Amino acid sequence: MDRLKKTFDRLAEKGEKALVGFVSAGDPDMETSLEIIRNMCEAGLDILELGVPFSDPTADGPVIQRSSARALEKGITLETVLEMTRRIREYSDIPIILFSYYNPVFAFGARQFYTFALEKGADGVLIVDLPPEESDEMTGVWEGNELSLIRLIAPTTPVERMKTISDSASGFLYMVSKTGVTGSDGLDTSAIESYVKTLRSVTHLPICVGFGISTPEDVRAISKMADGIVIGSAFERLIENHLEDDDLPELLGKQTRLFKNATRKGYV
Amino acid sequence: MSTEHAYPDLKGHFGPYGGRYVGETLMPAILELEEAYHTYAKEPAFISELGTLLSRYVGRPTPLYHAKRLSDHLKGAAIYLKREDLAHTGAHKINNTLGQALLARYMGKKKLIAETGAGQHGVATATTAALFGMACKIFMGVEDIKRQAPNVKRMELLGATVVPVDSGTGTLKDAMNEAMRYWVGAVEDTFYIIGSVAGPHPYPVMVRDFQKIIGIEARDQILEITGKLPTTLIACVGGGSNAMGLFYPFIDDDVEMIGVEAAGLGIDTDKHAATLGMGSIGVLHGSKSYVLQDKFGQIMEAHSISAGLDYPGVGPEHALLKDIKRATYVSITDKEALEGFRILCTLEGIIPALESSHAIACAVSTAKERSSEDVIIVNLSGRGDKDLGTVFSIFDSKK
Ligand SMILES: Cc1ncc(COP(=O)(O)O)c(C=O)c1O
């Protein structure tokens, strides 16, 4: 039943890295968003991060801020995102991570959130602004531990803290590539390599790297060091640039295929 | 009457409120800040340098002034004004910016950033940056840039860069979002001076501690003038720093405390900023407190004629004081605040900030219901020069 673990095992066997895709759920509207996700899954996406839109996304750059605002304008709520999860589950076995700020989850009720998320078919959750220091109030009311708790590690995280975070995380660790909000550019691969190396020394969890990864070349470079690559703003930018185009879902599929190919060994 | 008020706990919780709800990139920075605050702020050298600046640069202690004509006019309680409007830069905000910037210097950080609504915190930060020779960036909503234009010019004159923020409603909440985003990318060498008792721990306790000088002075002054403690304290509440600063030193005394939020066009409309009065519990800008939000946890837009109160959040300690009924929170509309503004101009020759005018308006109605034995201290948190444009355009349109 552990879709995340199975995914990482399957990829390891094939010598591939995980392509993790983030989209704001319901951008530009729920039906188009579901079509986009279907196309991305069919193009080989390995893990889906489904973003719960929030009015005040303080960890996000302009691209994801706007995508979140578009989804909110369409009335997307945590409840809608859970419903979308159920609909994706009807056609795909892809691991689904619900990616949210804490307030929508808090308003929904953390206990209910756990039950519903599992019931609708989610595999994990990443709450951007809920550090281990405050997490008990959420996980303490969960009736079980079947939902993976993905946690962020930042370039500013000292090594002892990396260990503490890793000990309370499951599924995989999300290594933030640079100090900055999502979508910031300027990828420093040698710095990332050293963060990943340090993190490896204190964790057995798979490590996915994200923030500011926007081209297949970037993906190829990071594939050499990490277990997975997270792409968010690059997908959202494509959505934003083609809001009026009928073939928007197919465009996202095409781009996913390009990124996915770059995670395969020997691919040039 | 009360048991001792001993908040926050070690993790920055004020009962169920407060805490640290921030992304991992910022966590090490706020842990470092907490450590630095606990170390340096207790050092005699730090205390003495800050004390000297507060007296010789800011002009503290600010007077506690008996507003006699106003009190006589109302025929009720005696009203005393704590004159934070006479502090350098024209508001209480500088008490906090000097404290935090000094801490920044002890921590070896040379760049300051801040959010601002009314521009008073921005001006105070820019002033402090000039004084300390530090680089300074101020984030300000485009709407506030319009209504507080003189303060924008002032900040630029002082050498700060004002960064316009056009997301959301272009007000204080959005400025704070943008300051946090910028900080995430610059956290290694930049100190974020938050302007109120909001944000993640240690900000609410740190800002309270830097602002409590207001209440410490007021307590000494009223005892000296009247020989007894006041009956009531009144202060406006945006994020809540001038109110916490006045309240805190009286917290274990038998003294009534009233916080005044902005009711905007009325709390029965959707255009107000009465967070404690009308909001519900949520997480915004790094701490848990009351917020104005919809039932899905999306933050709503606030409204107030005064930019400094136009905020859908409030400091966590106020949330606690409300719940345990140690303080009462009321609200004053735009219209009532303008009446408070006018009455202080004409009866006392003092032009108050629109934020402070909310506290004045509340004091006017409260004093009328009290006996002449009662003493009310109102925190006159700032002066009104910055608001003249707003006020004239309203008064003129009514002619
Ligand atoms: C004069 C004045 N009073 C009050 C406030 C509100 O802030 P706080 O509630 O933190 O005192 C401001 C904020 O800009 C202000 O400029």
C-alpha cells in the first residue's frame, strides 16, 4: 500500500530519479487542472505535489503566488483539493502529497484532515510553515501514522537539526536548493551537492531537491546527486503563459516528458 | 486580584497562542535571534546603551499629560495622555526599532528590513538605520504609499529604499508577506525588524519588552502625580505593540485595560479591522492568534481609515488577555475616530495620529460614564501630521 516507497524502489531498480511535480490544485480551474494532472501522470510524472491554495503564501515567489490566487478565485478550498485527490485516484496510482500552509488545515481540523486525506487517497502531507517545534498539535490528533510527513530541509539548517527533522519525517525529505522563495533563479549545483551529502550522512530517507529547478539541464545535473527533483514554478509558469490555449493540458504533458527523460541515466 | 502573568513559555506560547509557524529556511534564523535576544538584551552594556539612546535621542521619558480641558468638557473621569507622539519620529515605534537594531548590531548584521503600514514603523526603522549606519529596505503596500505619502518621502530622505508592494490589497498584511519573502532570501546577513507584537516567537515578547518602557514610565508618573494607580488604561490595537507596551507593567495590578480596534465602516459590514472582536483563531505571519478569515482559513482583507490599524491579525498576547478576560477589546469606527481626532485638536491643541484617535474616541465615551474620581490613561501613540492629507480630503468633501 506504501505508494511512495514502491515508487522510490521501482525507480532505483531502473536507475532513474523521481520526477516530483507541483501544481496549485484548481489552477486555472478544477476541470482543466485535473486534465493537466492526467496528462502529467501519463507523461511519466512519478510523484504529485498538489498545492492547497492560500491567500498569504509567504514562502512562495510571484509565479506560485499568482497560481494560488487564480485557484482561490475559482473557489478552490481544502475540501475541493481532497475531492480532486479522489478523482485522480480513480485513474492513477501516483503518490499524492498534499502541499499546504497550516492555516487551511487548522481551519479544516487536523484530525478530520488526516481521516479525509487517507480516505480520498493521499499518501503524504507537507505543511510549509509547520516546523517540528509546532507539529505535535497536528500529528498528535491524527488517528494513525499512515500519512507520510514530508519535511523541508533548508541550506540554513544545521546538521544536528537536519537529524532531528529527519527523525520526525517519513516518505522523503525535501531539500530546498537555496535560501529564497519558490521560483528564485540561480542554481548552484556544487552547493547543492554538499547540502545533499551532509543530509545523507544523517538520514536514510530519499532526498528530493527543489526550488528554482527549471530546465531539463538542471534536472540532469541534480539527478546525479539526489533521489528526486521537484519542479513547481516551471510548470506553473507554463500554465500561466498558456491560460487561453485549448491544448494547455497536453503542453504540460509534453514538458513533463522532457523533464522525466532527464531523470534517466544515460539520457543526453 | 490576579495571579502572576508569566507568559510566554519557553517555546513562545501565550497559552494556546503565539509559537513559531515559519518555513524551515527561517527557523534557524529565529532560533538564533531568540538566543541572541536572551544573551545580549540582558547585558549591562546593551541596557545602558539603549537607555542612553532612549533618553538623549528619543527624548524619553515622554510626558504624562493631564488633558484638563478635555476631561472638564466630558464631566467624567480625568484623562491623562501618555505622549508617545512627542517621541523622536512622532510615534512609539522608535522604542522598538532602536532595541532591535542594537540587537542587530550585536549580532553583526548590517542590513535592516521592515514592513510598514502607516509608515511610522518604516520611518522609525529608517531613522535608526541612519543613526547606526546600516542599509535599510522598507516594504510598504501601494495603497498605504498613497495615503501616507509624507512618510514615504521621509523614509527616502533618511536613506532607506521603499519597496512598493502591490499584491493583495496593497496594505500592511501584504507588506509583511513581502518582507518575510525577502527575508527568506537574505536571512544570512539581514535583520528583520518587525514593527508590532506579532510574528513568530521571539518577536511578540521582544517587541513587548522594548515597548514596556511606555507603561513603566506611565506607572511611575501617575503615582507621582496622583499618588495612586489609574482606574483604566486605553490604547489602540493594530498589531498591538503600543497597547502591550502600556498594559504590560500594570498586568498584575488591579487596573482595567481596554484595547481599541478599528471598526472601519462598522463591524456589521465586511469593512473593518476588529480582529479580536470579530475574528477567529488561526495562523498568520508566523504565530497563532485571532485573525480575520473565512471558514476555509483564507485570510480576509481588513479595512480602517488608519493604515496602522488596517491589519487582519493581532499579537498573540492580546488573544490570551482577551480569553482570560484580563483586558477588554472594543472597536471604534472611522467616523468616531475622526471625531476623536477633531476633539483633541480643538480642546487640547494636539493633533493625534488616526490610530491614536481611536483610543481617544474610546476614552471620550468611557470617561463620560465614569466618576470624577476615576483616572484614565490613554496611550497617545503618535502624532497626526502624516494623516493630514486623509483628514483634509474627508473634512473638505463634507463642506
Ligand atoms: C501612531 C501609531 N499608533 C498605533 C499603531 C498600531 O500599531 P500597534 O498596535 O502595534 O501599536 C501604529 C502603526 O503603524 C502607529 O503608527
